[in-house]
Amino acid sequence: MQLFDSLHAANFNNAWLTIGAFDGVHIGHQAILKTLTAGAHAEGAPAVVLSFWPHPVEVLQGPRGGFYLNSPGDKAAMLEALGVDAMITQPFDLELSQTTSKEFVERLKARLGLRMLWVGEDFALGHNREGDVPRLKELGATMDFDVRVVPPVNVEGEAVSSSRIRKLLADGEVKVAARLLGRNYALSGKVVRGAGRGAKMGIPTANLEVWPKRTAPASGVYACMAQLGEQRWKAVTNIGVRPTFEDKLEAPVVEALLLDYEGEDFYGEEIKLEFAARLRSEQKFESVEALLTQIERDKGRARDILVGK
């Protein structure tokens, strides 16, 4: 897949295009992307995605932590796996937000030879979102491109959206979020040194340094699959502030216990955690012994949930 850091850097003819933030690349996004790529490739045309960075919400409403469902690199990898030929990451700023739909579509036509635009029912672009589907169809009629609309994907009677997934994760509902994503939600991070308390208790854990802008599930204990290098391990992951030890942490820590791992320390390595189920909320225990007893229960439940993974 070709990668471009702006629309100005791209140059195509007769492109089939879809536009959006595509945060999470959830099953609603996938419905558009699969239709786009299948149709484009059947016609011998390039399937192109134009995404924005940073997310328009951050530009228009202010920066926010814990917002993104995937990193730009993860998004690119998922788009490539879905058969997309080119991804354009268009810088989004206040100047671009003032651009009319007609002005922006003219740029698309000039740089991509836009032939087919695939969008969702609620899609809109341009200043104040004036470029909705009816307006885009008007522009297509005069600028020689077609607009095709993909209906929303519903789960439990509600449309799948990135904001809905963020809400589910904030509530710890990782199993429902997985249905909307089409896969388990995942976090990646570099292993960094922690307090070393787990190793002293005989349960060495990996503390992850996660990109601060990534959405993390609610504080609690989760059954996960951990990817370390080429190997996968069942894991119990705690997200929280370690109330039993009163560390007075300012922000929740992501801490994973890889079950049955007996290898070397892996500080500095990257671990990917896939969240399969929430085991319980984070809680304060009266003693270390009580905590260790609960951890053994957590490990047993995680093994049962992760059978065959």
C-alpha cells in the first residue's frame, strides 16, 4: 500500500475514494472499505482512503488524551489488510476546516482523478459540514464522479461508531466493543520498569508505556492475549492505580502478567495486549496475601476464558 502525507503528494487517475478519520477501523468502516476495494479492483481502479491527522475533533474542540482507538501505524496496517491501495493522511487544521466542499472536491478531482466516492449515510465534509450526501451528488453531477452510499452497520439496534466504542471501553465493556470492532480491542506499549513489587511477590508483571492519546479500557482486571515478538501468551492485565499499595499514582497504569512465561526480562520490548474479557473491577485488599489469593483466582478465570486462543 502506498502512503502519502498529504493530498498534494498523491497523483492518481480514476480513483475510487472514501474519506474519514477511520478511527478504530470498526465493522462500519470495514463495510465501506470492502465495498470500495472490491469495486475498484474489478474496474482496475485504485482504491484510495483519505484520512485526517490529527482528528478534526481535536482541532475544532481542543486536544484530548485517551481519545484514539488506534495509532496511525495500526490504522495503516489494517487498511492494507483490507486491500486498500493507497492511504493519504491529510493534515487537518483550522484553515482546512474553513474550506468549502466544492473547493475540497476540486482538489480531489485534480490530484486523484476522482471517479467514485464511497461514503456513509451521515457523511459530510467542508466548512460547517455543508457538503452532505445530497450536496456531494450535486457536485458529482457537474464534476463527473459518482457518489455511492453504504448503509450503516447496526449492532443491537444501534449504529456502530467510534464514539460508541469509546463509551463501551470507558465502561469496561470490552466484549461488546469487540463485536463492533470485529476483533478484540488492543493496546500496545513498550515495557518499562515499575516498582518491582510484582517480582518480589513471585508474580513479575510487565508495565506498559502506552501512547497517552490511546483510549484505554476502564480501570479493572482483564483476560488478555499478549503478543511478545512472534509468540503469544495468555495474560491477566490490570489497569489502575494499585490501591492496595497506595502508590498515589496520577494516572492508571497498564500492567500485564504473562501466564506461564519464564524467560528473560523484556524491558524495552513492545507488547500488544488484546482484551478478551473484563474479570472484575480494581479493588483495595486488606493484605498482600488477600491480593495474591485473588490474583490466583483471576489467573484461573483468564485461562478458562482464553482456552484455544
